[in-house]
Amino acid sequence: MRQRPNYLAGFGSLIWLFLVGLPLYVMLTATLRTQSDYSTSGPLSFPAHLTLQNYLDDFSNGFGRDFLNTIVVTVSVVAIVLLVVPPLAYAIIRSRHRTMSTVFRIFLLGLAIPAQAVIVPMFYVISKAGLYDNLVGIILPTAAFCLPICTLILTGAMRDITSELYEAMAVDGASPARVFRQLVVPLSKGGLSTIVVFSALQAWNGFLFPLVLTQSDSTKVITLGLYNFQTEHGVDVPGLLSAVMLSMLPILVVYLFARRALVRGLMGVGGK
Amino acid sequence: MTSIIQQLLAKSARREPPTTGSRGDPGGRSPGYRSTAGSAAGADRRRAVRSGVGATRPGLAWAVPATVFFTLFAIVPLVLVAVLSFTSWNGIGTPKLIGLSNWSALWHDPVMLKSLWLSALLTTLGVVVQTPISILLGVWAAGHQRNRAVLAAVYFVPLLLSVTAVSVLWRALLDPNFGIPSDAGWLFGDGNLLGTQSGSIGVLAFVGAWQWTPLHTLIYQGGARAVPQVLYDAAAIDGAGTVRQFFHITLPQLRNTVITSMVLMVVGGLTTFDTVLILTQGGPGTDTTISAYYMYQQGFLSFDFGGASAIALVLVVVATLLSLLMVRLTGYDRMQSTAEGL
Amino acid sequence: MRSPASVSRSRTSRKRFAVTAVACALVAGVTAGCGSSGGSSSSSSSGTIHILVYGDTGNTVEKQIVDTFNKTSKVKAVLDTIPGANYQTKLQTIINTAQAPDVFFNWGGGSIAPFVKSGLLMPLDSFIAADPQLKSDFLPSVFNTAVIDGKSYGVPMRGTQPVLLFDNKKVLADAGITPPATWDQLLADVQTLKAKGKTPIALGGGDQWPTLMWFEYLYDRVAGPGLFEKALGGDTSAWASADSQKALGMLKQLVDAGAFGTNYDSVKFTDGGSPALLAKGKAAFELMGSWEYATQKSANPDFTKNDLGYSNFPTIAGGAGNAADVVGNTNNFYSVLKNTKHPDAVAQFLKLMYSDEFVKAQLGIGNLPTTTNTPQFLSTAADPAYDTYQYNLVKQAPSFQLSWDQAYPPSATTAMHQAVQQFVDGKLDAAGFIKAMQGLPTS
């Protein structure tokens, strides 16, 4: 089967290519033309003159600051996840403590909690803690809502470490900390990279928490910037779409240079 | 292939504590199983190991940071939601306990019922549209030909955009007077896509598919690559064509992947929010007011945080029930045991 | 995804409850601890007052006024902005927290009524007693919009925003028509324009509030301002009156005549869609707040200079309303929180709202302040003819009806907007619309 060309599937895949490619073409060309050119000549035409002015305008509108904020949020969320999830997953896999099953169930329950459902009290908690309109106030809940799925991904990966390996280390009289450092972490690298990809994407794309928990320009993240851009200068489609383009750029760079890792990480979200 | 979601479903379906029963982790099995297994010498060695095992096993302390953190920022708010659903609170004063008023109002609220309906409809549309496309694309992209790899890379691009970015992009592209519809009147007519219920639901379903099909394609691609080549070789010897191979080997082998992908779609569909906020704001009228958006609207636009909390709790309950239902309907526990028998 | 196994439900749930209780205690401790430190670090104690305004292009003037204030004041003003779409939501969620501002932008009327009711706002009567100009320097019809239960809660800032019927002069000339003086003339123009292949009236129905403007004017022209005041006062039978039915019938007639085309619900004002229809000559009219001028000027400067026309809403024969009545946002206001630590500084800041500098700066960006000293600066405005027209319109109007969605409390807005959209779409008939309006909370 793999050797014969499959014309039907090939044809279908071309249709999908069109559906994916056309909007991307419109977006790319729109960002390179003036606003009046876009609204007079129509989105499907090719720009009469190419210009980078839209991108420059985005930066003078504060895109750079939004970008930095988003980086701070993303790095912090990933750091928190990497700090707390591996020990938790290790404990879930190996601990014999009776409370462990309760702990695990709390995280299972977490999978069924949509972030929207708790946004009202979240606002209350964050604002009482004095973290409203503060990047920390976005980082903490975003990281918390990454935990259930990351825990599941990582426990899944850690289950593949055979008991013989644990036993071998036990014979050497290794402490749990040493087992964790020398056995568990090195052997669950695949799972770790998956949770990094997952939590980074969650933080990078997060919208609801920033929408409700921040208000100032100084704490604005990219997604909120796009939303505000649309409500403030929606008329400027080329400017808006170039901001969309810029928001994609960092992930595109990661994609180009670390395509395999990213794809494997995303596949890992579904299975491995 | 093991998937996280399936493990999870299997775990809860089999009512087993999470530390037991997974492949490759006999350490989690009951002591009775251990002592009867293996030769006497082996049992001796194992007992020796077991005595040292206590020292190598992590204590509860390892789970504390994550648990406390998660409790503070997810469980506590969840409990507060439940409490708030019995109060009247406009966000300014202090919440006032009003008993079951929010719940009885919600019970008689036609928009709530409609919103659940719309959530179900959009979720179903998501599954129905995305599943066949992503299976076909995923299986096709699983082939190792160069052209397929290149195309698969292009398909991947929507996944690089955030939901916000995708929604903003399509809002601009679908503008009836200055977007693609103005250039393609033969296809879009007057371009009143967001002014009718069918149009706006269609747009939401399409934009969802545009964004998420790449992810599910990837998942199926991974699944298809894991199908043992021997099965195809054997089928080829039997003279089975591409189509027959697809239906008799690929699809059955992908059954677990289908479940994983569908669970993701259902959870994603139920919690859709950004797309609705940016593309339709629940309109026209209340025609795309799905439950998650209705909750936001009641809370943050109409300042009825008590009523919004009741809706939020309904969302949590529905999500939990649905996942239970999916375990039952797919009979995943049964499948898991046959898989283990292999 | 599944809640704990049912076999041992009672035990695990008890345990889980215990865990939760502990966590609750923890969060209480944390929040109490953080709360005290957070409170002292934010807002007033360090000698600042926070001014919260609706974030848009008009912020340049607010920034300028804050700078002017800070030159002479020891207590420094800090300008905070929230982008337009989220403004009311954010304001209401923070107004009773430590993050509340000292002074904030609003629309008067229903937009501050809930805050007054909760005792959060400071009546400005003592400020006015100390400085009578805080009241006497503004047009009374405007100033009174922020008077609640006989007390003043807002000082006008920015400008008045009456709703006008804008047109594209070139499209009208091509069709051989002039801005309609009467409703019947408008209906006739709709037919003429349709025959020319134009959308007669651009409508940003996707935003819902532009559609509401048609209701506001029709009700005013048909029934006079009394009907709405009666309904807002709690007598919901007004919505079912014969005048109400008549206004709805006339609007329906306009919609059915194809005045707005067919795809208006996919068009928005806020993303520039409907203004672009007018500017590009695809539509002939647009009923919009006076800010349309500034919007067009930034997006389509040539069109604004040469072809943007404006007129008052047409009269309706046999209607009870005065043809000179206007509707819209009477003005924006600054209101003051009772908790402010620097009331004296706030009073000084508010004085700037009738200063010459403020009036000139607002006129410069196309806003029209309603101070008594405005006329002497009208000639310095960006477009003196436009501002003079507006100023006289507002000054001579027997009634200036505040937009319905600002007159009602914010909790009514969503339901009102939905009813408006559904009526125009034909999803609600007149009876359904009346029932929806009767169901709105009025306080």
C-alpha cells in the first residue's frame, strides 16, 4: 500500500492544502500592503506595492512589550510545571502511601474542570492576593491548569521504566532523590519534552486568564493585544494581520529548527 | 500504543488505584502476586529487594508542592464556584446567600437549555467534520514519501497560531464587504455569514476544524505509523487493495487513537470560548450562545456572578458525566483487557 | 476525568473534603497575608490618585491634562486605561477591590447607578459648594445626566456625542437626492438608492448598539421622551403602548424595505466595517454617534474632508416628539470614589475639566465639550462647521435622551441588545420585543 500512489487521498489532501493555504496567502499578502490597497483591490489580489510598514507600526504600538510579557509568562509557567510535576508523577508511580490515590484523583477531577468554570472565583482569589493586573496573577492559574494533563502525560511516560531498573538502584541503597535524579528523569525525557511543549503552548496561547485578570498595557500579553487591536483599530486589517503573523513567528522559528521535537511533543499529547 | 487519555479512562473504568496494574510496573502489584511468582530463589531475592524498597520509594512529600499548588488555584476556586452558585452577587458588594434561586432560575431559563443544545451541536459538528478528514489526512501523511512530508508541514501551520489569532484572522477574512466573500460572491452570496444562525454555526465549526484538524491529523499520523507493517504485508499477499487494507487493517488498528482524538475534541468543543467571543459574541441574538460563553456573559457582561457560577457548575458536571459516558459507550475497559492479552 | 471510585465513596469524599478544608484555610491565610501588603503598595498612600479612562485615541488629551495637573500638584495623578470593549466589565469587577481607581470615566445615568446604590461613589456637592463653576460652567441638560437622587456624581469630561444621520454626499448627488427631512422622504430615498445598486443605509448590526440607535430615535420622534422615561422609571406598560407599537411598525417597515441590505448582522462599526461602507460609497447613510467624524477622519481623511455629510434625524409626521430632540451619549463623566485618600487633589483635578486648555485640546481631536466657554473656541476646532452644528443642536434640543443601554443599568445591556437584534432580524415580533423590554431590570 505504501508504494502505490493513492490518487483519491492525494486529491483530498490537495483540497485541504487549498483550505489551509488560501487564508495563509491572504494573511501574508495583506500584511505586506497598505490598508487602502487591501480594501480597494480585495484580499485575493496580489499587492501593488510591497511594504513592511505594518510590521513597524505594530512594534510602535507596543507589540514588543506584549511579546516580552508573553515570554515571561511562558517561561515561568514551564518552569513551575517542570518543578512540581516530575516529583508528583514519580510519587504517583512509586509511592505506596495510601493518600497517593486521593491525590491522583484530585488531579483526575482537575481534567474535568474547564478554566472558564472557575474564572469568577479565580478573579476573587487573585485580586484578594493582590495579584490582579500582575503577570504573576496569570502565571499561577495558567500553570495550575496545566498540571492535570501534564501529570497524566508524565506518569504515562514513567510507567515505561521497568521495575528491574528501580530494583537495581534499590540494591545499591539509592535514596528516592537519587533514583529520581539518576533514573527517573533521564528515562522520561520524552514525556518531559511533551509537557514542556504542552505547557508552553498553553501559556503562549492563553487568553481567558489574561482577559479577566489583567488590564494595563504593562501586563498585556500577545493574545490580549490581538483582541484589543481588533476592538480598537479593527479597520486596519493589514496591521491586525501582521500582528497575527508576528504572534506566530516565535513558534514558527521553533517549528523550523526543532520540528521533530515539537511534532513528537504534540503527538505525545494524544498518545505516544 | 498507550495514550494518556486511554490510560486515564481505563484507570477510572476499572476502579483501580492509580499505583497498580500498569504494564511494566510489577512494583505496584499486590504483595501476594509477588510472593507466588517465580522460583523460590527468585522469591528470596525479591523479598530482599522489598525490604530495601521502602527506602527507595518516594514519600508523600514529593506530591505536596504540586497538590497544594493545584488545590489553591483549581480546587479552591471550584469549591467557591459551588458556594457562589447559591448567592446573589453583582461583583460590587458582598455575595448574599439566596438558597436555590439561581438554580431554579437556571432551570426555567430557555437560553440555558438552548446553550447546552448549541454546545452539544458544535461539539458534535467538530467531531463529525474533523474525524474523517484527520483520519484520511493522518493515514495519508503517515507514508514516508517526500511530497507528503512537505504537505504535512504546511498542514501544520494553523497549529502554530493561537485560538485568538485564528479567530481574529477569520473575523477579518470573512468580512462580507472587505474580506474573501466580497471577492467570491458566487460562493458566499451576500456574505451574511455571521448574521444567520446556520451561517454563524457553520463559521464556528469551520474555524474550529481549520485550527484543530492539524492536531488530530498528527495524532492519527502517529497512530498509523504504529500499525505493524506485517499486517499490510500479509494483506497484500492476500491480494487486498488499498481501500480494503484501509477498512480492514488501518481503521480497526486506529480504534484507540480514534477514542483519544474524540475525547480531545469533545473536551475542546465543550470549552470553546475565545472563538465565540471574537467571532460571534453569541449572536445573532442568542443563536451561538454556547454554555461556556453564556457563563461569561452572565458573569462579566450582566454582572450576575451567582447565576454565572451555577452555569459554571453545570459545565463541570456535564464534562464529568460525558467522560464517564464515553468510558461506558466505547467499552474501553474491555478493549484494554484484550490488548493486554496480546 | 472520572470522579473517585464509587466503591469507597464515603471514605474518599470525606478525605477529599478534609484536604479541601485544609487548602481553604491555607488560601485564607495566604490571601489575608498578601491582602494587607497588597493594599498598602497599591493606589493612594504613596501620594498618587489613579484616573481610570476608556482606552481609545482620545487618551492623548487625558494624558495632557494629567501632565498639566502634575506640574503643580504634590499628589501625582496616574492615568490608567482599559481598552474600550472591556471597560465596563473591568470597572465593575475592580471598583470594590484594592485595585479601584480614585476617579473614573463613565457615561452617567445607569452606568454609575449600581455604584451609587452600593455607596461606593462620593457625592460631589461639597466640591461644587467650594467651587460653583464645577456645575455652572457646564450645559445643564448634560450635567444632569450624572445627577442621581438629587446628588451630583459626575463632572463632564471629553465631549457630548449626539447621534447624527451621516451621509456620503457623492452617493446622494449621484442618486439625485438630499438628506431626508422627513421619514417618508427617507423611505423614498431607500427605494431610489436600491435602484442604483447601493446599500441605502450602512448598519453595524454585529455590534448591536448601532441598531439600538434606530429604536431610540424612532421612539423619541413618535412618542416623545416621556415613554422611555416612564419605562425606565419602572412602569413597563409603556413598552406595550400604541406609540411603542407604532414605532416598532415603522422600523419593521424600514428593515423590510431593504434599507440596511441583507448582511448587516455580519458588519460591525467597531472593526471599521460600516464606516468603510459609507466612505467607499457602497452605502449612502449611516446613523451613528458624532464620533463617526473622528473615525472617518483617521481612516479616510479625503472622504471626510470632501464628502462626509451630516444631518439631524428626520421628522415623523404626527409624532409627539420634538423634531429638535437628540439622542446619544450626552457626555462622558468623571466620578469619584468615596474611598479616595486625596479628595482635595481630586477636586483640583476636576477643575481642569472646564479649563480653556482642556476645551481647546478636546476640540483639537474632534470632541465637543459642553462647557459654557466652548463657543469662544469653536473656531479653533478641527472642523469648526461640524462642531458648531453639533453644539447648537445640543444646546437647542428640548430633550437629549441618553442612549438606552447607558440609561439602564449594565446588567440589562446584554438582554436589551439581543432583543434589538432579534427584532430587526425578524426572530422576535413586536409582542416578543415588548415582552423582552418589559423583562429588563431597571435598577
